[in-house]
Amino acid sequence: MYIIGIDGGGTKSIGCLITAEGEVLSRCSGKPANYRQDAETDILSHITELVHQLIRTSGRDISRVGVLSACLSGLGQESARRRMRNVLGDSFLSDVVFVESDARAALQGAFAGEPGVILIAGTGSIAFAKAPDGSIHRCGGWGYLLGDEGSGFDIGRNGLRAALLDLDGRGAGTSLRQRFETLLGVKRIDQAIPKIYSEYAQRGAMATFAPIVFEEARKGDQVAQKIIIKAAEHLAELVATLIRKLEVRQPFPVAFIGNIFKQRDMLIQPMKQFWNTLNTQVEIVEPAFPPDIGAALLAMQFTGIRLQKTVVQRLKDSMKDVTGVAQDTDGFDSF
């Protein structure tokens, strides 16, 4: 049986075509497929195009796909999943259609179906856990108005806020003020307020300021360092909350996913200090598979295919022979 797994994000989608025995036949990038009700027609078109691309590049004469697993950002609610399931089901792209959120695919892929916690931090932030009994739990991910602590949006906004507090005299002096003034092309940071509200109010745009905060923290700016430490503590809290809920005693595996963790060297130490304070035992691991493979693994579980160790190993071995694709780790959106 042939299985297609798709990780649909806001900037692009990534798909894989595998066999039930664990052989990866192809992996390809496609157009965005993050779910919005007003974009269902475009999503179907993009997924159809990606499915055909995966079949063409597989090197196999495939007339029919057994299972299509579409794990897309924006599918955190069952009502949205139901709508997308109906859209894909009516397309006859495969015998069986499975629909879930991209975060669930990331969780399944990170631990090859085994228990663990994924901590996702890109534009937003969220944590998911699979308990030893197989139950799924989440923490955070409530969007930039109500949550996303420790995310790129959060760090960028706090960096700008610190620059304005410096201008007011309500906060400590910080090199962030001059960096933002230079970037935004103004003599004083308050002159950039109209531009910020008109061009940077969206969370993705605000998150582009986060690298500046990391850069100034590396240079020794204490205000920037405090922002990064606080972000790390917020992210660590997501993990600690889930592990406490699972009531596990031994060190529990945690995998990091998202662009914020390109700066993990600055985040790890304050995260570990936070966990030590709460006596939370964590084992940091690398994800076993990317989310598109995780989407395919979810489909295997859904259809009753047992994920044996030989299948997992075959997946790892055959991944090496397939042309890699750049992973979009910043589009997770599950609220």
C-alpha cells in the first residue's frame, strides 16, 4: 500500500510518498496549504498538485494511493478538520483520507509514534505531548493575542517595547533602541510607531525583529539578555506543565522544533535552570523524522498498520537516499 503524508504550512507544503513497509519513495515541496475556510479550493488544488508530483518522482508506476494524510496548520479544531476531510474525500485522490493538524504530525514524527514532548517555537509557540498510555496533551498555542509566550512574535514585541521604555525613561538603557531606529529609518524610535502599526502588526512581521534581540543579547546588552531569558523560561514552562500532567518519573524525551531554536545555545541554559527549579526531568533529543513523515506515520496508525521497529529503521535508511527538502518549521498554528 502507498501512503502520502503532507505537512501543510503557511509558506509551503512538504510531502512524502512511502510504502507500508517503510520505504520512502519520494519527498517534494509544494505550495502553501495552511487551512482557512475561504481557501479550501486553493488548498485542494495545491495538495492535488503535490500528490501528482510525489507520484511522478517516485520512480514507481502508481495508479492509486491507499492513504492520503493531510496534516495542515490551522486544523486544531475538529470542525475545521471535518470540513477539510470532506473536501479531500470528494476529490478521490486516495482510497482513504486522514486529516489532522501539522503539530500532531510533528509529534508523531519526532518520536516515531513513541511517547515524548515536542516544543514548537517559531512565530508562535506551543507544546504537545504523547503520554505513555497514548493520550495526547497540549499546552499553549493560543495565538499572539492570548499566548505564544517565548515565540518570535513575543521576543520581537518585547524588544521594541524595551526600546520605547528606554526612550520614556521608564526602562533601562538598551542598544536595542539604536538598532531598531537604524532598521526602521528614524532618528527616534517613537517616530516609527505609525510604521510599526501599519507594517508590523501581523505576528509574522513582528517576529522578524526577534533576531535583533538575540544579536544584542550576544553582544552583552542586559535588557536583551533578560528578554531572551524570560522567553526561555516561558518555553520551559510549557514543557514542565505537560510533564507534570503526565506524572512521569523518569527523564522524559523532549524535541525542539521551530526557527527560534536556531538560537538554542542561548536558550538551553535558562531552560535547564527553570526545569531544575521545578525538579522536572527532561531528556533533550533530536526529532526522529520531519513532520511530513510524521503525517504518513499517523495515517499508518489510523489504518491499523503496526509501526514495527523494522519499519522505522527502513524509513531512516531510505530517507538517506531521497533528495532532501527544506523544512518549514515556522508555520505551526493549532489554536
